[in-house]
Amino acid sequence: GRMNAINLAMPGEIADAVDRANRDDSVHVIVLTGAGEGFCSGYDLKDFAEASGELPGSQLGGAGGTPDARPWDPMADFFGMYEFTQQFMSLWRSYKPTIARVHGPAVAGGSDIALCCDLVVMAEEAVIGYPPARVWGCPTTAMWVYRLGAERAKRMLLTGDLVDGREAARLGLVLEAVPREGLDARVAALAERIAAVPKNQLMMQKIMV
């Protein structure tokens, strides 16, 4: 597998899951994590760069940009990526609290997804960052500056550096970092503590912040 790469379906699947959880009275807190060793490696280049035809975020007329390709349309690109961003932001807009459990790399678009959650708890060994900033690409959510402030956001986005959980917590990008073996217990304890608060009360705090 490609480390839970973002394909065309994934953003909508996240939004649908958040919507179902918000409608389910038995759900108190939403925990988001990735299967396998990684959290999310970003946009799946197999889906976006190598495919032919029209795709959000990729407008090559044919594989490799054949001469008959239409001129790149920044608005078409914007609308495609904007839709994905709105779907990721469902984690932020969720009436129920969302916690990202980041046990492995949360890179590029995967970092955007993690940072859309209310709280992010990382394994100390996991890494987060936006490497495409070095080549072509910019985060589609405003969460970097929202969490870090302007100068530290620029530090991350002008370098494209990856930082580990300890550094991410020190910068204020994520809530905290714990050793990988303690991650499940820490996330569970946080979720249980939050779940002891009435749901309507949690919703009021989220709306206020």
C-alpha cells in the first residue's frame, strides 16, 4: 500500500464518516487514525500525476501532458482542491470533538488532514510536514498559521522540513507527543476524559473556539 495515500474517494469518505458520527447519538468523540504503519502520505501520485484525463489537482490532457492538452485552468484546479479541503475541514466543523492519532508519517496533504482535527496527539517518532512546499504545492488549509503563528508557519512552509512529534509539540503544531507504545493509551485517556462531558456542552465549546 501507499501509506493511506489520498485518492479521489478519500476526502468524501472522511466527510461522510464525520457526518455519520455527528448523527449517531452513541458517539461522543471521533478519533481519526491511519491503517498500517503510516497516518497519511498525502495525495496519491498514482491517482493524480500519472492518470490521464480531467482530475482535480491534475489537468494534463493525456498522460505526460500531450501537446493537445488544454491550457491549465487555475480555477478548475481551485474548485477541485477546494472541495477536498471542505471535506477535510468537516473534521474541524464537526459538532463532536475530533482527535488525530498520528502514529506514523503525516505528510503533505496528510498533514492537512491531521491538522483539521481539534487535537493532535503524535508518536514521538512520527513525522509531520509539507515537503511539496519545496517543489510545487501549498497546504490547502489555513491550519499551519492558525496553530503556529506566522513566523513558525513560514519556517515549516519555506523549508518543507519534516519534524518529529517532539519538535511538532514544541512548536505548538500538535497538542503533545508520546512514545509510540504509549500512544493508544494517551489517546484513549484523552477521549474518555472528553466523553465525560455532555455532548451539547462539548458542542458549545467547539463553536465558541
